[in-house]
Amino acid sequence: MKLKKRKEQVSKNNRSIVLVTGGAGFIGSHIVDLLIQNNYEVVIVDDLSSGREENINQKARFYKLNITDQKALIEVFKQERPDYVCHEAAQISVSFSVRDPLFDAQTNILGSLNLLQCCLLNHQVKGVIFASSGGTIYGEPEHFPITENYPFRPQSPYGISKVAVEHYLDFYQKNYHLPYVALRYGNVYGPRQDPYGEAGVIAIFIEKMLKGEIPTINGDGEYIRDYVYVEDVAQANLLALKNMVKLSKVVREVEKTKEKEKGKAETETKTEAENKTTPGPGPEIEIKLNGFNLGTGRGISVNEIFSLLKEIIKFPHPAHYGPPRAGDLRKNVLDCRLIKEVLGWQPQFDFSAGLEETVRWFKENIH
Ligand SMILES: NC(=O)c1ccc[n+]([C@@H]2O[C@H](COP(=O)([O-])OP(=O)(O)OC[C@H]3O[C@@H](n4cnc5c(N)ncnc54)[C@H](O)[C@@H]3O)[C@@H](O)[C@H]2O)c1
């Protein structure tokens, strides 16, 4: 009954359907809002483990379920037949992943695999956008900003799970022609971020400072991150979705060309070996067109955040300094030229504008 109703609805509206996992969460809910503004039909799958009901856009259809629940997820796919999937649902705490790698893998790896299997169900899904993590997959490189061809060196089970899913996505693309884009987010901030977790320094500081409490800066406050505003992240998801089909054709062409070149190189190497000549130059560094860093290319320290917030909020006190947090990487700044070149994305919010928007939202919403 319901399926028939959906088909009629689609043919009447002729709109693409996007399934957003984690659509009740911080980033997912902004993606949902933007998709709805852009006339997509949106289906949310979220177990509300950290997401909130008040984040759920009333125009979306909502299924409260865990992405690891195979049967229930299959039913949603059969029912809704999504055209695209934005995969945001995850266990998001790095330190929790260290304490409980098994739980992290169950949600972040097995849940993602479950989702990918569902995408193959009716051969209708045109592409998957995956929330990867530019802050954890590269480890602590020697050079900044970090480009996409820097090797994966995750230092935590959370980072490992993001890398694993990127590899699985590659596998599904190559073997089942399921297109994908992995967006490797920097440190995302903005309205609706949870101020009570252990990550999300901006939300934590704003919430405390608005209450007149003094926040604690861990270590010397010179820990540098690439902060990107949540609405810019939602825009990147929209652009990736709009360009998915075009991009997957380019990726396939590149792969075909590579295959041909590999074949040619093998024949040439054979001939060279037979003729005993010296080999040519080594392989070129590979840039994948499915994985994009998503940040600003600008590093900001915790000290800078505090002093900017101090100004915006007119906070009279200096910060407290506490011991450094074990395992915190010193620096992460992402090179974001590739996504600008390929998808035409660049951040629209500079850092202070984003901070002001965030403070305004917290003033209105946190009591
Ligand atoms: N916030 C950041 O700075 C950042 C940086 C890099 C990557 N990411 C990634 O972006 C995505 C969104 O993160 P966020 O900051 O919005 O976090 P969030 O916790 O606000 O959102 C995650 C959402 O997923 C839901 N969820 C969790 N486990 C689930 C499960 N098993 N089944 C169904 N739903 C489940 C939660 O209820 C929540 O609504 C995550 O994949 C995260 O790893 C976030």
C-alpha cells in the first residue's frame, strides 16, 4: 500500500529521494534542511542515540532505527527506494572508540556495510556521500596543509573505521558500479552542535561562556585545527550529490585510462626488459576523484577561538589552563583546492562570521 503511494508521489512531484542517515544529528540535520530547501524529498534514518527529535525537519519522513539493524534497514530501502544516500550516522567520539573499539566498529564499519548492501538492493541508488574525517584519517603528517594524496595513517579506531569505509566504498564502486563521494570533514562547528560532549570545543566554550562559567583550555591552547562551518558542509554535500553522476563518469573514464596505461606500461616494460634498456620514471602520485578534504585551509588555535569568543560574547574573564589531553594531535589543516577545482565548492563563512552565527543560535536555544 505505502509503496504504491510513494510511487504516485514521486511521479507527481518528480523529485529525487535522498536518504540521510544521522539526519537528526548536528551535521545531518543541516544537510536535511538544505536538501528540502532544494526541493529534494528526504528520508531520515536515525536511532536518536545522540541526535535530537527537535532537529528533525517536519517535511522529512523519519525512521527511528539503528543502521546495524539489517532487516529494518532493508524494509526502509524497499519502502522508500532512495536515489541517493548521505551517510552521516556514526559513533563520533575518538576517545570512546579507543575505549571500545568493538562498539565503534559495529556502528561505523558494520553499520556502513549494512547500508551499502541495502544500496545494491534495487539498483536504484545513484550514489552515496560519506562523512569521512580529514581530522583523523591522515594521522599527524609532517607537511601542511594536508592534500588528499597523503597516505592514510589513522591513529584511533574511529579514524580506522573511516578509512575502512572509504576502502569499502571503493570496492562497491569498482565491483557494483555504486558511485560515491567521501567528504573528509575538518572540525565542523555551528548551530545544533552538542555542547556537552568531549569534542566540539566551540560549542563547549560558547555554552559555558554564555552561562558566565570559565572554560578550561587543555595544554597550552596551541592545538591547531581546520574549522569549517556546518552550513558550508551541507552545501558541499548538496554539490556532491548534484555532481554524482557526472563525477562517477569521470572516475570511470580515469579508471579505464589507467587500466589501458597499465597494460601499455606492462607491455613496454616487457619489451624494455627484452631489449635490456633502462626503465622509465616511477608511477605518478594518484589523486582519487572520490575523496575530498572539506575545510578552509586555515589553521586556528584554541587560544584564538577563546579570544574571538571573548570579544563576541563580551566575556570579562581570562581562560583557565588545564593539563593537555592525552593523544590529542598537535595540528591538522586541510588543503581544500581539489574540491574547489572539481566541485566548485569553497567555504562561504569566514571564521568570525561562523562564530557569530553560532553564538546567536546558542543564545536563542540553550537555556
Ligand atoms: N562534527 C565533526 O567535526 C565531524 C568531523 C569529521 C567527521 N564527522 C562525521 O560527520 C558525521 C555526523 O557527525 P555529527 O557531528 O553531526 O554527530 P552527531 O552525533 O550529531 O550525529 C550523528 C547522528 O547519527 C545518529 N546515530 C549514531 N549511531 C547510529 C546508529 N547506529 N544508527 C542510526 N543512527 C545513529 C545519532 O543519533 C546522530 O543523530 C559522523 O559520521 C561523523 O563521524 C563529524
